[in-house]
Amino acid sequence: KVASEGIVLMLFIRNMMGMGFSYAISPWINRNGLVVVTWLMFMLSIIINGSFIVMLVFGKRFRRWTAAHYEKVSEPRYGEFFKR
């Protein structure tokens, strides 16, 4: 019901992260060196990509916990306040 809004938010966050990396990566490499930056990026990607384990364990509980909010947000008239 709210797939399009989710995709827009996901693309916005992805593009902001890409922009941030393009502006920050060169000074970061110059300051710390390529090996340190590569290892830090490796560890960061392991942590982010490894977060699926949390969803494997707690995913069903999380969906049950947020079901009422999802039903409220997915109503067709939920965003009428912002359309004025």
C-alpha cells in the first residue's frame, strides 16, 4: 500500500549517501591512507549487510509491533493534511 513512498525514501537516502561519499572519500583517503579506509569500509559493509540476521530473528515480532501504525499510514486519506 505504501510501496511508492518507500521506494522514494530509499532512493533519496541512497543518493544522499552517494553524494556524501563522493565529497568525503578523497580527503579521508588522503588523511588516513588507502588501507585504513578500505578496512573501515569493509567493516562498515559487514555490519550493515549483517543486519539481516537481526531481521531473521526479530522480523516477525517487529512486523506485529508496527502493524497498527502501517494500517493507519496506508489509509488513502492519511496524507490529506499535506495536500492543502
